[in-house]
Amino acid sequence: MSRTIKWREYLIEQLAKDRQDAFGYIQCALEEYQVDGDTFVFLVALRTFVASQGGVTKLAKQTQLAPQRLQQMLTGDEAPPLDTLATLLNTLGCRLTLEPCAEATPAAEAARERVENVA
């Protein structure tokens, strides 16, 4: 008899087997977030990545964050603050880096407009 599992469970299993694939997955999710600004989709990917690397409880212990607080950050409507995201990713063995864009993304254009409207 074959075993059936949900797509997310399968993805977590696969990402847990290969850290490079897991890093590529979260890198792709971050790049897509920069293009479309879809926080919900980015947080789903971040939760999947965290699950593949040991889960919220393990990450909470390593970062000394309360598990409930970490879970709220990963399931909220807003992306975690940059310093918190950097800490989470660093704890998971990767880091945020910057590189020049070939062209401005829609998210970058929207951010630029927000800054101009505030000033």
C-alpha cells in the first residue's frame, strides 16, 4: 500500500534531506517576495523552511525567543523585522546578502513611492 502525504509535508521532508536545497528554497522565496511583495506567501515559505530545519521549538531555543512569539511572527500578517529575520536565518545557517538589481522591481518602485510620500 502506498503512503500519501500532503505537498507541504513532502516538501519539508525533501528540504530536510538537503540543506543546499533548503537554502535555495528560502532564497527563491525571498527573491519572489522582493518582486511581488506578497508577505503571506513569503511567510508560508519561511515556515516551511523552519520546519525543514528542525521546527519552531528548536529554533526558539536556539534564538532564545519564546516559541509562541516565534510562531506569531511566522503566522502574522507582516514580515518579521529585518533584524529578527536576519537572526532567524543566521541561526538556521544562512544570511541575508545584498546584490545590485538589474532593474527596479515593482516592490522597489512601491517602496520608493512610500518614502517619497513621507518626505
